[in-house]
Amino acid sequence: MTRHTSPAIFLISACLAGLCTRYDGKIKENRKCLERLENCLWIPVCPEQLGGLPTPREPANLVGGDGAAVLAGKAQVITATGIDVSAQFIKGANQVLDLGLKLGISAIYLKSGSPSCGIHHPLGVTAALLLAHGYSLEEF
């Protein structure tokens, strides 16, 4: 009897894959990340787009805390002109989490320095939600 095993599936920040999802609309793929995922099955995601924000869009920053604080309602994500986009960031984070759960994702590759995806300094909104659910994250 032949047993079929499903290949591992990874989520990757769409901007790392070179898709036009960065806040400024520029395309800057990350070769190191793509090389890591060579011969793997991966799905690009952009939490900010999944949350309803356009590309290009105003740059945004975490204000009053990190992504975990945004999820707890103790901090905000504010654009350069002062618009609160916390709800869109939270919605996008939940969309990525839902996709990860439905597909049985075990590891996720995220964009460093992003208010959505950053893992270190600051911890982004999506990264915080995924970490809280036990996902293995790596940033590029």
C-alpha cells in the first residue's frame, strides 16, 4: 500500500516573492527567501491587502506598542497622515491566520521591519497573531 504524504506548504509575505504589494508599490523580491523556498510549495499573502488596504498606500507605523498591543486594543497602526488603520491590519492578520489553519501551514516567512509582518523590532500585528497561535516564523 502506497502512502501519500502531502508536501509542506509555506506562506510567504507577497512582497518577498516580488509581487506588487509593498506599501509604496515597488517590487523588491528577496532572493534569499525565494532560494530557501526553492522546490517547496508556497503561497504569497499580503495581510495589508487582505485587510482591505490598497497598493500603493500610505506608510503606517505602530503607535503606543507592538502588534500584540494592537491586537489587545492598547496600541494603534497609524498612517503618515494620521489615519488609524488598525482595523484593517487586524482583519488582514486574521485572514492570514485563517488561511494557515485551513491549509495546515507549519512555517511562515515574513517581511522584516513591517508593521504587519515584522518579527523583531517591532513585532508586527500579523506576526503577533501567528506567534500567539504557535506558528514558526522567519523574517527576511
